Amino acid sequence: MIVYDLICGQQHRFEGWFASADDFTRQRERTLIRCPLCDDAAIERRPSANVQVGHATAPAEPAEDRKEVAVAGGDGHVLKLMRRLIAETENVGRAFPEEARKIHYDEAPKRGIRGQATHEEAEELRDEGIDFMSLPNALTRDLN
């Protein structure tokens, strides 16, 4: 597994985990990699400030000074917590855009939902001011 530091066109920094350098290239070319904050697909690799040998080392700068989203933890505590929180959402599948609108406009009870939306549907939701975030498949693959 290769961990890359990534940045989107909006300058949001985050990590991506890939099977290989070719896997990163393939996913990027197919616009499968998206910023978890703004869903931008214009993703670039950035040099990593961390070197990992066996156990993770301390970041080069204090965490409070960094503007990046990352999942870390040698034993996977953060990843497990995120997956548990996601598991507690309702899977609405392809009805995600419709359900998100109903919740936003108080036509349905407020609750956590997850599902699928096309890039165009996601842009329309953003234009309407509906907050959501894209999740990597690694967090949801066992929940669908």
C-alpha cells in the first residue's frame, strides 16, 4: 500500500492510499480520486513531509497548523471509528440526491444518509447549498 499526500485545485490537502503508483495514475485519469472536502477531481501529488519506516513518525509541522484531511493511526482506531459512524447512516442508494434535498428542505426527518450521486447531481446539490461529502470506497465497501 502506498500513501500519497494529495492536493485539490482548491488547495485542500489530504492523503490517498493506493495499491501502487500505477493504481494512483489510473484512478486519477478516470477522475475516481476526489477531494473529500469539495469533491474536486483536479488532484495532484505533493511531496510528503513524513517518512514511515515500521511505525508512523511525527508530522513535520504541528497538526493544528496543517490544512489537510488524513486518516492515520497504527492500529486503525480512526478508520474504525469513521467506518462505525458511516455504518450508523441510512443507505439510500441512488436516491441520495432526492433524499438529501428532502432533508435539506425539511420534507423528511433529519438523519444521516449515504448513497450514490453522479458528479452532475453532486454539483446541483452544492449549488443548492446542501452540505455533504464524498467518501472513499474503502470506508463504505462493506456497508453497501
